[in-house]
Amino acid sequence: MSLVSGTLQGMPAFSMYTGIARTDPEAGGVAAADYDGDGKIDVVEYGAGKVALLKNAGTSLEEAPLPYSGGARAAVWGDWNGDKKPDLLLATPTGPVLLTNVGDGTFRDDTKLLPKEPYYALTSAAFIDQDGDGKLDILLANTPAGIVATDDRCPHMSAPLSIGELDGCVVACPLHEGRFDLSTGETIQMPTTGGLDADGNYHPTWSPGGRDAKVDPPGRKAEARRLTRVRRLRYYPVRIADGRIQVALPRF
Ligand code: FES
């Protein structure tokens, strides 16, 4: 990774300004903030192998220590404790890392203040004022696809997916063992009741745990099952503006 400077003399162009720390095996991105309050924008760069804090010294960028070693998939600045100093929130494959800006140019690892979850595959993190109380809250996205908004209804028979289980991008419905990929909308596992998939192809009933599939009893109930079609998930446009998540919902 390198920093380049632009010029407006003649043709617009960029030239190499300085080499900066490597974040191998890949570069993920950068986040800028004046963390030390000297009026100059500093930069944190992150990748799979490293997070580097680069202090803007005017004519050079000097790497400053952080109480964290390892990579990150996202890094954001925000003043979570209201002391007017930007703190750093990292999304890492093993969970969030919260580094509080102490104010003397150093950071304190306050990750222990964040709630614990049994499973993490964080890909993004954001500071948002979710309840409008003027204090920054934290949003963590546990799916590789980041933030998505979809109906809280199973595309099979409308059970609430919010009480199902999320594993990466795949949500398991609390009824009928259906599993759906939130990143693609595809059905990963048909419900035990079988029926038609989103393309109209028939799938027989099945039983979990290697047991024999139940045989459909004759009659209208079985016919209804056979003809019940699993939809694709429906998504709604999402954007983050002014620290709030906005979702465009259709008018009914
Ligand atoms: S309602 Fe979700 S799998 Fe049947």
C-alpha cells in the first residue's frame, strides 16, 4: 500500500508520496481521523494480516503503536464515550475489537466492554446513534455480505426467521429445518415438508438425522404440501446516513 499526492499543475495526476506499512496478505481499506487532535488527518490502514495506525507528522506518516496485533476486515472511528477523542472499532474474524483513545497518543483495549457472542465472523462494524440519545451505539454485522434487510418471515410458510439461528450468511428457520442464504436469497436446504423450490422443481419430504423420510399421507393436506412453493428472500434497499440505518419499505 502507498500514499499518493495529486497535483493540479498541467494534467491531473498522482505521484508517489510515501510508502506505508504493509497489511499483507491483503489490503482491506483505510479510515481517517485526527486521533491526536493536532489538526492533521491521521490514517489507520487494515488488511488480513495487520492494522497499522499512521500518525500524520506533516511531511511523513509514522506508524504509532496500537494495543492490538492481527488483521481486520473493517475499521471505523467514532467517539463512543463522548470525550471528544475518536476511538477505533475493528471488525475481525474472531470478533469486535474496541480501542479507546486515551488522549496521550495511546489507546486502551476496551474489547471486554462489548457483549460476548458464541459465534463471530465479523465483516463490518459501525458506530451509529441507534436510539437518537446523542450517544454512539455499535452495530456489528456477522454476515460476509454485510448489512442486509429482509422480511422477518420464512420464504416457506412465514415462520419468524429472527428466532432462527444465523451461521455466517445462512439462517436456519425454526420450523421445518429450512435453511436460506441471506447473501443470495437461495434455499440451502429445503424444508422437511418438501414441495416446490423457487424454480418450481419438486422436492420430496425428508427427515433430519438420517431417518427415513415420512411418507406423505394421501389427501389434500399432502397435496398442499407438494404444491407449496418456497419463495426467494425479498430484500429492501439499505443505506447508512447520518449514523442511522435507513431501510426503504414498500407502501402497503
Ligand atoms: S416455515 Fe420455515 S422452513 Fe417451513
